[in-house]
Amino acid sequence: MASASAPPRSDEEAPLVAAADSSPVEPIKTRSHTKDVHILSLGFLLIFLAYGAAQNLQSTLNTEEDLGTTSLGILYLSFTFFSVVASMVVRVLTPKIALIIGSTGYWLYVAANLKPTWYTLVPASLYLGFCASIIWVGQGTYLTSTARSHATDYNLHEGAVIGDFNGEFWAVYALHQFIGNLITFALLSDGQEGTTNGTTVLFVVFLCVMSFGAVLMFFLSKRSGNNKEEYELSGAGFCSSIKSLSKSLTSALSDVRMLLTIPLIAYSGLQQAFVWAEFTKYVVTPAIGVSGVGSAMAAYGAFDGICSLAAGRLTTGLASITSIVSVGAFVQAVVYILLLLDFSISNGWVGTLYILFLAALLGIGDGVLMTQLNALLGMLFKQDTEGAFAQLKIWQSATISIVFFAAPHISFQAVLVISLVLLCFSFSSFLWLALKVAKTPSSTPLE
């Protein structure tokens, strides 16, 4: 671990909040900022309510030779590798085009589930890995750029605006688990989860919903990532992107702030994979059956969304981020400890409520972590927004792919211990980061 002493100042360590702009407010331009946040949030909700529900069903529907789980492992492994070059691709394409292209991968993956075979799901998973890398880097870059423009136009505190916009996005996005799983429950509630007719209707409905989400991306305003001259598909632009990519990867791994953030990023991926692959299989299904997965994940998504919105509203800077992340880490630690102690409640409605309570606590933790991590990166790495969000997805997707590949070969108790240990380590690393940044003059506006 790098030394706790403050490194030499660099461009990325400029003041985290831009100085107030004395220029007059432009009402028409300002209104477009919030409109773009609404469109981006709704588009992601429509795309991911279908994809998220399809992902939750993989281990149940595509069980032959572990096709479903293996395809997800391949997907996140592909996601990891493509995330290395995602920042360069987003710079060349611009965030808006990256969002449009990225949505096609999710549509094709769900379409592949209409005829799930190794020849359809695996290629779709590989392509989705690429699309996921650019859509998420594009999302983080686009949202942060929008927040900065809004703060400048209104002469507002930049950290508060970034937190507010991230809170809205992640609150709406988190509802994909709630809505998507309710649709799944409604269409497969008669025990049709294993029938061709039932799943075909489900995935056709999902494809229609996703199409509306993808179309919404075309209505976003065009924005550049770092308020610089936009990159074009030209030789000079491509060479500049290659040089920028190399510099971004090198500087990220030599930046103490990023090194201290990476453990929390990795944990955020692990806790998501834990919910998708382990919690539903070893906790929910044995207690309330396969039909209860939809209701448990709906509770998870509902509390995820509520806490994302609340956490975003409460975010004003590093001090607030530290407090909010502490709450999220605590509630998820409670879940791991209860499961490690094998604490359970007898069957019946009380037992069902207990499972929903655990799902809600996991949702609270995810809502807090995703909102605050995105806000933190947007504040700390203003000169390389795409690179920072690429690092976020590299480490998240790498951890998720490891869980999908390794979980079948280790016990559930071992997964719980690993999750709790990584949570403690990542939270300690984050506190070190908070103390380190708080000591630097550049962090003063965040307090």
C-alpha cells in the first residue's frame, strides 16, 4: 500500500469544486441539464429492468452444463478486459454515441435467451462485455459532465450537484430490480419458468421494453467528457486517445487516491454478485422457494432505489460521503454476520419477512455504495473522468466474474467470510483515503 504522505500535487488534485462563475445564468441551457438526467435515468431503467431480471433467471432457466452461470462469467470477464480500453472508445465516440451503441449489447443478450444455446448466449455475452464497458463509462462521464455544467450555470456547489444527479440516476436505476422482478413474477407465477411458452412471452416483453429505453438515448444532448474539444474519428484523435489511455492507466495505478478507492470498488462488485448468485440460491430459495426470488429481489431493488435517492440528496462532499458509506458498510456487515451465525426464523410469514428484511439491508448497502462511489470519482478525478469510471468498471466486473467462476467450487460459508473480510478491508482503505484527502488544501470545499 502506498504511503499515507500526500503525493505531489497534479492536475487531478486541483480544487474539487469549481470556482463560482460570475457569468449570468442561461435558463434554456440549464433546463436541458436536468432533462438529460431524467432521460438517461429512464433509459437505463427500461434497459436494465429487462436485463437484470434475465440475469437473475440464468441459473434457473439455463441449467444444462451450467450454461446460464457460465455465460454470465464470460460476460463479466469480457466486461473486465474491454473496460481497459473503454475510456479511449468513449472519448472517440463521445459519451452519447457510446450510450447508444452500448444499449445494443443488452438487447442482443436478452434476444439470445429466446433460443439459449452455447452458439447464441456465449457470443452475445462476449459482445455485451464490450457494450457494457462503454455504456457504463459513458454513463459516468455523461452524468458528471452534466452535473458540472449545471453547477456552473447556476453557481452551485459542484459536489452537491454531482451527488444530487447521481442520487436521482441510481434511485431510478435501482428500481429495475423491483419492476423487472415483478414482471417476471407476474408472467411466470403459474410455474411456467421452465416452459418454452412462458419464457418466450417474458423475453419478448423485455425486448419491447428495452427498445424504448434504447430509443431514449437518441434524445440526449451531445456532451464531451472533460469539457475539452471533442475527439473525432480521425487519425489525430485516435492517436491522442491511445496516448491518453496509456497515461490514464499508468497514472491511475500510481495515484494513491485511486489505489485506496480500488478495494471499495472491488467490494461493490462482489456484493452485487453475492446477491445475484449466492443470496438467491442459498438463502432465498431454501426458505421461501423459487417463486420467492422475485419478491426478495423486488424488495432489494425497492430499498436500493430509496437509499440511492436519499444518499444522493445528502451528498455534499467528502465528509458526507464518508458518513453515508459507513452506514452502508454497517448494514451489509450485519447481513453477513447473521448468515454466518446461521440465524434463521421458522417458516411462515415471519420467516418470509425475515428474508425480505435481509434483502432490504443488502439493497440499502448497494444503493449507498453505487451512489457514493460515482460521486466520489466524479469529484476526485476531474481531469480524467472517463479513465476514472473505466477503473470503476474494470475492478467491479473483474470481481463479479471471479465470483461467478469461483462460487460453484467453494462453500457458501467461505463466500460469506471472504465478503466480510473484503468489506472490512475496503472500508478501512476508504477511511484512509478520507483522512488523506481531508488533509490536503484542495479538499477544503468538500468539507
